[in-house]
Amino acid sequence: MRLVMATADLTVEGRPFAGFPLLLDNDGWPLEPAQSFLWHALVTNGSIESKLTWEAYGRRLYDYFAFLSANNLSWNEGQRPHGLSVVARYRDWSLGELGLNPNTVNKRLNLVVRFYDWCKRQGHISHLPFAVRDVRTPSHQGFLTHVDRSGGVVSKPMVMARERKATIKFLIKQQVRQCLAAKLDPSHALLFNLMVRTGMRSCEARSFPLAYVFNPRTRMGLMPGHMIRINLEPADMHIKYGKPRSVDVPWSLMEDMWCYSLHQREIRRQRSDLAPNSLVLTELGTEFSKGAVVDAMKAIEKKVGFPVRAHMLRHTYGTYTLSALRKSPAFEGEPLLYVRDRMGHSDVQTTAIYLHLINQLDAQIVLAHEDEMDRLFADSGEDPIAMEDH
């Protein structure tokens, strides 16, 4: 079997579906009912337009069916009076032979469980290949109580892996300073700054458009210390979930991006015959891929001697920006909502993890915000209140 991403030739009622995952059997036909489920989950029911999500769903389901194929197992095998079901065997293989993190395995299992639930509703199978038990969910306490919708009892498939409690990792003040002081590749340094100072995701930083960059010294009403509101549009770049949002770019970072576009980017662009839209380019003059960003973070790690990951940079931004705004007497908005909107979270409860982090921070790290982190994230007075829309 194979997984391929559709080209623009795949159209339904005149709408192209380039990038939609296609699961094909050995004869080149759609692998059913898995293919129909993907269409239901991503288009009919889910209406998910992000190509990144399409690809993730396709790869997760492909991984499961490839396991079945390699072991001559049937996805709809009869009920087993003894032994493990095919789903449980897939879980144990993922945890054991592959050595995957339980959280990663459960992301895949969640989609497999949804697939079987859908197949049962459609009449493709008469029973689920895993047991289900009712679990009472705890209620949220505190100021988020009014937005809690998870109370009561939910059904939980017993095939899921036992997860280790995830630890949110971010860079402390000294580590950020060390990264900024290191002699990094100019493109690597710019990717680092885009993520750690604006909260952009990896896919957003690497596809940030050249068209969004300008010389802040030539704009009326802009001066050093201002934050510049930039509206991100999915038509211009990769944005998770394909939803427009805005970020606040420090004046000094915009100036750095402008200088990069005039010099370093131009040198790299001339090494290829391409006309890339993205600001940040590789040494070969091409746009950064997902893997290239991972390699860039590894290159930074080698320079500084400690782990640096794209998601850590977002967590660094979220933690210290929320801490800063909660302490700022001049900020009149709700800090949690501000950070939620800047980071593109769909739920404020996702942003609330940074409240938990702030409360657990060592006092020395919290106080570090008041001196060095002010300069790192606000760049000598750059204030999220004093913003200019772009």
C-alpha cells in the first residue's frame, strides 16, 4: 500500500483538493473504508482545511494499515476470545519495537479509535476491537470554571497507552542570552528570533512572507520601541488550521528582517533559479522545509550546548510574555487572551498552561523577567500597547 498526496487534479464539485491524503492498496485503488473515513473526518464532518492536518491524519492512518499489512492482519478481524486485538498489538509494537513516546502513540491511536467508531456507525463492523469504560472527568477550578465543558462522564477506550505527564520545556534567561550571543547562521538566527520573540510556530516562521517585511524607519508614526502588528493570512503562508491571526513584531526585529532581506537573503536567492516567497532561505536559496528547521535547531544546539527545539521557543515566548503582561500596570487588556490570540491557540485553556508554568517557576527565573527578559522580548522598551497595524 502507499500514501500519496493529491495534486490539484483532484477536484470535487469544482473545488481542488491538492494535498489531500490518498491511501492506495497494492493495485492502486483507494483503501476502503479508510479512505472514506478520511474524507468524512477532514471534509464532510470536520471541514479541516489545513494541509498540515490533512497530511498528519493521512500518515497516522497509513502507519496503522501499513502495520496490519506487514503482519498479515485484517483491520476487521473477528472478535478474539483470547489474546490481544489488532489495535492493542499495534499499540504494543509502537511502544516496544519502535520505542515511541506514549503521547505520540496515543495521537495515532486516537485517530484509529475514531476510525473504528465511524466504521461501527456505518455498519462496516458489529463490534469495536477494544473495550470502553466510563471515566468521570474533573471539573476545572478557578477563573476558567465558566468555560469548562468537560464535566460529567466520558467514554475512554482502554486500548490507549499510559501517558507520562508531559513537561513543558522552555529556555530560561541565560539560555536565550547564550543563543542570541552565539555566532549563528543568519537564517538560523532569524528563525530563532521569529519564534522566541513573536510566538510563531515552526511552519509559520519558515514560511513568513518577504512581502510582510519593510523598513520601519520609513514608516510614519513608527519609532524604536514600538510593536508592529502583522496580520498573518493563510493565503500567504502556512498557518496551523488555516486561520488568519496577528502577531506583534518588535521594531528592532522588523529592522533585522529588513536588513536580512537586502543582504543575506539576496545572496542566497542568487544561488538558485527560484523566486521563493518566504523571507528566510537556506544556504542553497530555497525555502526551509520542516526537516530543515529541525536541522537548524540542531545546529544551534551544537553551538550552545543545550537542547533547542522550535516548540521550546514558542513556550518561552508564551511563558515570559504572559508573566510580563500580568505584572504590567499599563496593560489594560486580559493577558491570557492576548497571549492566546498571538500564539493562535483555539482554546484559552491551552494558553492557561503558561499560568501553571509561571506559578512553578523558580523565584530567580521569575525575577529575571524584570530585567533581561524585558530587553529580550520587549527590546529596550518595545511595548505591546504601543502598536502600529500593518
